[in-house]
Amino acid sequence: ARLKNEDGGRLTLRCTGTGKAAKAEIYVGFAAKTKFKKGTKAVMVSLDGKKAAKWKANVAKDLSALFFDPKAALEPLGGANKMSVELPTAKKSQKVAFDVKGFAEATKALPAPCK
């Protein structure tokens, strides 16, 4: 499943691998490379305008995406309508937002090993 925002960003949920090696991936992809703050391991995420929480995250080597810990993200996203992510960049923080209504339905479509 893939959701797009106004800025061209993409929030993607997918299942990679097969059988016991299968795992869910949730990531935000960017239209252009983002200069993340060096050593970024977590970001602040707010769901439905509530207080932001720290989520573990890994920056893609080519700086085009930010991967979330699926175990921590799947359940909260399933019950949310809006998601806002504060990205720590080299100069200042940048926010990206997504309408995530219906994310729970996309989660149900994942193969069993990825849920």
C-alpha cells in the first residue's frame, strides 16, 4: 500500500521476503534526497495531532527514504487518521504529513508472516 502527500512524499507499507523470512516494512520516501542530521536513529511522530512520540527509524543509504520499526508503527498507524513526522535535517527540522485513514485495511491485506 502506498499513500502520497501534497509534497510528493510517499508512505509505503509492504511485505518483503517469503515464509519465515518475510517482514513488514514501513517507510517514508521522498521526491528528492533529504539531508538528514548525521546519526539519525529516531524521529518524532504525531498521530491525529496528539503529543509526538519518538519512533525508531533508519535512513536509507541513498538518503531517499526513512524506515520505521514496523513492530512499533503498525498498530498505532492502524487507528490513526493523520500522521506528522518531524525529520531532523542538517539545517533545521522539516515536517511531513500524511492522511493515513484506511491504513488498518492495508495492514489486513499483508500476508500473515508480515502482520
